[in-house]
Amino acid sequence: MINFAEIIKNVGSKIPVIVGPTASGKTSFSISISEKINGEVISVDSRQIYKDFKIGTAQPSFEEKQAIPHHLVDIYDSDRVISAGDYVEMVENKIDDILKRKKRPVIVGGTLLYIRSICEGIIDQTDTNLEIRENIQKRIQKEGVEKLLREMAKIDPEYSKIIHLKDLKRLVRAFEIYELTGKSPSKVFEEQKDNDSDKREKYFIIEIIQNREDLYKSIEHRVDRMISQGWLDEVESLLKAGVNPKNHAMQSVGYLQLSQVIDKKLTLAEAKVVIKQKTRQFAKRQLTWLKKMSVDYQLDLTKMNQ
């Protein structure tokens, strides 16, 4: 059993922030704690924010949203690009609104770059520079991802370890920070952390943990459940509605593979295998991020279920 009394006591007057890898149980826990503290959930998920991407992004169900108000879910068209700075501003506005109504904000999400920006502050001067970003993207197309990854490894060996080969957004961001500041991303983030220590004090970060075997089982079951709920039909509807298959949201794990099923490039069985594999890989990258994150409380769901 989860000891909510202990958790709530530890949270005190701070804003609870629920983090953890995909399929770890964040949504369920955030709803449970919100019910006990008169809370409303603010989602920090770079895919759940898009309209009609319901099944494959594990958006909260209609019943869950009826039980507890959810914010920043299912609100923007998928062709809108949202930066970390945009997300911080949106979340802070929601926090102010919820507090004014004498309710408690509960932040939950797996987009850990955004979570860190919210809790520790974002660097205003490097929020975005379209010209630099476009130049970096052209370099990637011309020189290849591997070359730029090797270059970033020389600039910032530590940060480069968490940049996946296909994580172009993070790679571009790393070079953008370096070109704007002349400093490695790790150094800039560390300086930001020092400058925003007071901001971090507003939040109480709760990490949902499971043993690796149980987490992978959860991922397997969730992918199967999403397929049975009509994920393939959802992707087909999005494409028929004119959603660009190359836009940011459609590159999410699962949406890309199911688009290939529709195009007869993969069978559904083949797609399921790839989706499960890539979701496990995504969870591993999240766990790498979480090891570097300062959390206030760990909740081991494996022990809770024994």
C-alpha cells in the first residue's frame, strides 16, 4: 500500500512533481495524490499536448479527466513546435491560475528536459535562435549525425552520453547552447542550477521507480493494450485529416511505425515488435536522465505490489 500520509507530509506546502519512465504508473499516482490534496494535474509531456494523439501518447482517459482536472493535454495542433521555454511559461501560468482558485497544482510528466527547466529554470538567452538552429540542422543533413555527435563528445563528454543517435532535437539544442554561450551545455546547466536554487525549493520531486523487469512487462502490456484500443485507427484518422507524417508529433514512437503499417512497409506484428523495442530504449534514456536529476522522494511500486 502507498503511504499517502507520509508522502503528503513530506511534500508540505511545495508543488509535487511526479516523474518516472514511461509506463511506470505516473498518471495513476498523480490522480490519486490529487484526489487527496484537492489538486489539479498539469501534464508535462511533449506529445500528450497535441490534439487527437490520445491512445499512443497515453493521454488520461475521459474518466480520469472527469475525476481530476488535467491541463496542457490535447490542446494544440500537431504542427505547432513548442520549446522548453514555451512549456515553462505555460506551466507557470497554470500554476498561478490553480493557486488563485485555492487548489493545489500537481505536475506530472516524462519529458524530463521540460521538467528540469520548470524546476531549475531555463536560460533565457539560449531559449531559441532560429538562424543558428537552421544552420545546425543543415550541418546534420550535410555531414551526418555521427560526425556532429563525435564533435559534441569533445565539447561536452558528459552531456553527449545522453544524446541518442536519433535524438536530433537534443543534439541541435546542445550545439545551439554552445554557439550562443561559448560554453558546454553541462556547464551552462550547472550555472543555471546554481542561479535558480531558490526556484528548485518550490518543488518536491517524486520519482516513481520499478525494477527493470517489471517496467519492461508494463511496457509490453501497454503497447498491446494501445493496439487493442484502436491505435492503428487513430494513426489512420490523423493521416486522413491531413496531419503531416513528417511533423514532430508523428515521429513519436509508435506513430511512425503504424504509419509504415498503413503504407504496407511493415505488418502490424512487425510494428508491435519495433514499438516495444523502441519504447524500452526510450525508457532507458529516461532512466539515464533521472539518475542525474535531484529527486526528493522515491516511490518503489515494485515493493508496493509485493
